[in-house]
Amino acid sequence: KYGLPNVVDCSDRGWIYLERFITMVVVAMLKEEDFEDTVSANKLQTLRELHVGAQFLRQAAQKDALFQRGSAVLEDCGPQAPSALRQAFAEFEDCLKVKRFSAASVD
């Protein structure tokens, strides 16, 4: 009724992507079996996106934890030690770079 409608498709909106990413990070810190009790969405596709993203982050963190336990001297790797989690975040950042941010009124 007031202002201009947001014509950007939901899948291209940066703020929606960021909200979903934050949810993925939170869910990744929980037990896998807690997903259904923690997350709700109107669309099955959104639930899948959140679940897959959380699994991706969880697996990257687990991989890093195994690397750290198995590596006697991490200092040999330097300040940019291999990090699956760092790579996972870079992939999410690449997705974010193509999203659109627009000011839209929801009143």
C-alpha cells in the first residue's frame, strides 16, 4: 500500500540469504537430530536449503577438528592453516556476492 513493492525474487534477496545463513550456522552447532525441532519454514525447499547448509558447515567444522587433533604442529602450516570451515564460509560468501540488497517497505 505504501512505498514501492520489492520486485526482487526471494531467492535473490541478500537479506533473506543472510537470515538463512545465520540459521544454518546456529543449526550446525546443534545435534543433527535437533533440526526438525529447531527449524520451521513454509516451504520444503527452504527447509532442505537450511538442512543441507547446516550439514555442510557441521562437516567442515568436524573435518577441521579432526585435522587439529591429528596434527602435531599446526604452526608449520602458518597463519593460514588449511581450514575446511574457512573454505565453506568462502563458498557462502561467493553466493552472497550475487544477491541483491534493496530497501523495501514491509508496512
